[in-house]
Amino acid sequence: QQPFLSVRDLKVHFSTEDGVVKAVDGLTFDLAKGKTLGIVGESGSGKSVTNLTILGLHDRERTAIDGEILLDGKELLTASERELERLRGNKMSMIFQDALASLSPYHTIGRQIGETYRKHTGASKKEARERAIEMLRRVGIPQPDVRVDDYPHQFSGGMRQRAMIAMALVCDPELLIADEPTTALDVTVQAQIMDLLKDLQQEFGTAIIFITHDLGVIADIADDVLVMYGGRCVERGTKKEVLRAPQHPYTWGLLGSMPSLDGPVDVPLSPIPGSPPSLLNPPSGCRFHPRCTFAEKVADGRCSSERPLLEVTDGRGAACHLTADQRRDFFADYAATR
Ligand code: SF4
Ligand code: MG
């Protein structure tokens, strides 16, 4: 059976004045209906670019794209701007970190939600207003029949985020892409928004791609996880596999920089030393090798000369030259220090 969303060997390269930036360099994954894929990585790992490309929001003039993106059997990379326009907001939708950037300050919340609805359904203004009120109620805005006439600046940060979710879901999209939607919120509101997304997913059966740099958020919401580094996927698997028995040194580093999932929360955080790779001149071989403390365990300097391939079995895999035994031992050592 055809997966709902299928991305195959996606490459997204931008031309810049300084050369070609290989923002995404060979990415493959599937997503089933009603499931959540968490994509995790530092900034510049290619996670946001991947999703803008799925939505067709990349700069077509300056971007060279290769590979396949099939949504419900439809190839998105060859779809016309018009077709994409029809799919966006309707079949696929997105929410971002910054609700103010997606909401217009000049129109009421209700009008903005209603217009999205009208555009895709041809509903009347009255129907659209009713739908907007209903959506505001669903995302937990108090007195939705009054607040529907508020402007974005009259909403708190958390309420604006809810309004943006209401706008994203007004046409029952089958795919929702959430790019760090809770990063700017305080912990309590963040937890509320996550619960809301989970409830709405239950209700609507939406497939969600959740992009974050925070493994704690992944632990909360994802079914499957894809770890990205330097425009490539370095590890993937179910949430349990990736968080409980990670196989890639970069994932160990990420896990090391967050409090333990079920252990004491006062473990000192150890962010990965060094900085993300330049995608203009990416490191040779394994892109993580300049930062990897395990590279010396691999013979013949292979880490800096040979790209480790991501071999995936039953959705599980890691791209690293360490042997399976080495990975098991090193992870056990690492886990013991936690
Ligand atoms: Fe580290 Fe080498 Fe594995 Fe890359 S391939 S993660 S450099 S051990
Ligand atoms: Mg981003």
C-alpha cells in the first residue's frame, strides 16, 4: 500500500553568490495517515527547508530540486503553482513558531480563519464566520463568538498560536506541518498546545510532521523520528528506538544535551561541542566527523573520506561507520554516565 506521504531521495540545493548550498542532500521517509513524524536537528540541518519544499513554498528560481514527494499518490515537485495553491491550506497546512508572522495585523482573527475556509470551500461569509467560531472553540479560545472579532494584537501569545492552529485546521487538512510551533511559548502554554495538537490529531486523523530541536518535544508527540544533520538523515526509527537505544553519535550528543527522559532532571547538560557544518562546503565523508569523538575508533580515517550510508531495515537505521557491536558498547558506556 502507498504511504500517505512519501519523500524519496530529496535534494534541495540553493544557488547563492558564494556557491551552491546543499540544504537537503538525499532524504527519504514515509508518513502514514494519523501518525506523527518528528524531525529533529540543530538549526541549518535542513529540517525547515525540507518542509517548505513539501509545501511548495521554496524559491523556485534559485532552487534546484531532485527526488520525489508523493502526497496521497500525487507528485508535488512537478505540480503547478496553481495546484499547490489549492493543496495548501486544504489538504496540507502548516503552523510556525511565530504566529504573528502568519496572521495579518489588519484583519480580525475570524476574518482570517473564515477567508481560508471560503477560499477552499466557496462557503458564504456567514458560514465562514460560523466555521471560524467553531474552530476557535475547538482550539480552546474562551468566548469564541466574541473573540472572533478581535485582532491578533488583542490575543496573548498562546491564544495567537491557538488561532493559527485553528486557521491551519479549518479545512481539515490531512497533513499538518508544524515547524517549532511551541518554541517561543512558556512551558505551561507549550504543554497545552501539544495536548491540543494531540487531541485534534485524534479527532481529525491528521498526519503531522513536527519539526523541533528539542528531543523532549519529540518524546511527547512523535511516533517515528528522523534525526537530521547537515542536510542528511543520520538516524531514523520509532520514537522508542531512537530515544531509548540511539545508534548514532550525533543522536547521543543530542540526548546528552537534554535532561534524561526518566532519570533525574538535574543531570548537567552537555551540548555538542563545535558548530553545525557549512552546507556551502560541507565536510567530506561523514558530515559529523569534525565534531565526532568516535571518529578515531573507525579505521583508515574512513569517517573523513567515505560517506556512511543510511541502511534502513523496517524503518530503522543509522548512517555511521561504527560497527553494530561498537555502537552497542559505546552507547552502554555513555548511558552509564547518565
Ligand atoms: Fe562519527 Fe564516523 Fe560515525 Fe560519522 S561515521 S558519526 S564521524 S563514527
Ligand atoms: Mg527551522
